[in-house]
Amino acid sequence: MELSDVDLNLLLLFQRLMRERRVSTVAEQMNMSQPGVSNALAKLRRRLGDPLFVRGPGGVVPTPFALRLAEPVSQALATLHAALNPSTGFDPLLVTRTMTIGMTDIGEVVFLPALVERLSQVAPGIALNTVRNASVNLSDEMADGRVDLAIGLLPQLKGGFYQRRLFDQRYVCLFRRGHPLEDTPLTLAAWREAGHLVVVSAGTGHGQVDEWLKQRGVRRNVRLTVPHFMSVGNILQRTDLIATVPERLAMQLVAPFSLSVRALPMTLPAAPIHLLWHARVHQDEGSRWLRGVVIELFADTATHARKTGSVRKK
């Protein structure tokens, strides 16, 4: 007899009858009618060529063939159940694992210090590896399982990814302490006329600031353009340039570089910062745990994860 000749549900029914010895009880457990159980048992009898169960006091009694079959069937079903429902026992205090996060240079400044500090407390065996969104094809790396999750304003991650909004990032004006603008109102005219340091960060959505300004005809006196945010603090500390940067980045740069933060003289659209992960790791216990840590540390309000390119909530 081939395995394809036997319905798995019939073996489940056989196992239940071996344990309960009553057709009515098995019917209730399996949400079947008693005639349905009897018909299924008749089908299994024909397949195996044995009565399997005969009437007895208060129920049914297994035949010698059924008794010989009981243990192997039970073991096989248990093995199959374990394979389909793995229990990895993920324990962050005990696990040893390296997890990779894709992020922008802003993310390295804003997220990594707090995240590394938390992992050292609750998961000392987990090491982090980061990759810059601009240095790899982040979509392919996540689809292939080489990057576990990503954090930031990453519009290139679309279909096949789940996302959870962490917060909406406002933009602020940043300059050195003692700057001529520090003790005067920051008007739109003063902001436009000051020398600007502008960051053109490839692979992120922060270019929306320039697009928004261009669409509204707002011109700036751009004196320096750089490809990333990592040099902003050093440059502003030693010049009279000003920069329009995400607020959480500004808060990280203020103390180390003796900078001042001011509200912008106009309202720029906020940047939605997301936690993103590929569908292939959606159920992975380690990924789920790390996502929970990121959400706990950085999310402003509770929202639901959803798959990009879809309105389906998860």
C-alpha cells in the first residue's frame, strides 16, 4: 500500500478511536456526525483489509492488527505535527545569533546607540550587523535572507515587504552655538539668505525636502552639498552654515557638536519612518522578537504592520 492511498484524516480518526474507544466521543471531538465517523471507519477498514474495531462493552474494542498499528501511527502523527509546528524555544538571553539591519546613515546615529544598549541587557548573545541602504540592493538582500529588517525612510522597499510605521519625522534647522541667527527671529527671509549645507542622500526619501521647496519656489543660498548626513555635525560646528535635517538626528548632534536647534520658518511635510521586513521572515521568531524591541524603543503610537503594496492589515 502506498501512502497516497490513505487519507491523513482517517489516521487521525483511527488514533482518536484507539484512545477514546467510543464513536460518539470521537464524533464530537472531530466535529463530525456519528454516521460520518462510521463511514470514515468503513473506508479505512477497506483500505487496510481489517475490521480494526469491533463492538464491545460500552464502545469499541481494537483488533490485534489495530493494536499493532497503534504505536507506529501515533509516532508518525506526532513527528508530522512537530515538523509542522516547530518549537524553537527562542530565548533572547540564551540565543547566539548575528542579525543584520539595513538603515540609512541617519538611522545609525538615531537608532543604533539605544538598540545596542538594549540588546546588551536582554540579549547578550545577539550581535548586530548593519548595511547602508545606499551600498547594497536592500530589496534583494532582504528577499534573499541576508538582511533581517530595515529601518528608515526607504521608498524603494515596496511589494513583498511588511511595514510598521514608527513615527513621523519632522524637520528642523540646525546651526552652531553662537551663530548670528541664534539671538534673532528665524524668519523665512533670514533662513533663505543664510548659507546652507544640503544633504543629498541617495536611496532615501529625504530628498522630498528639496522637491517641496522647488515646487513652492522657495530658493536657498546653497553653499555646500554632501552625499550623507554623517559629516553634518563637524561641518556646522566650524562654519556659519545652517542645515535642514530630521529632528531626531538634530537631537543626537546638539550636545556632541555644540549646536542649536530652531523650528523652521515654514512647515515641511513630515517624513514617515518605517520598520520593514520581508515576507520570508514574517513568522521567524528571532525576527519577530527583534521587531518587537525596535517597536518598543522607537514607535510613537501603536499601529498595525501591513504588507506594502496592499491594504491588508496584519
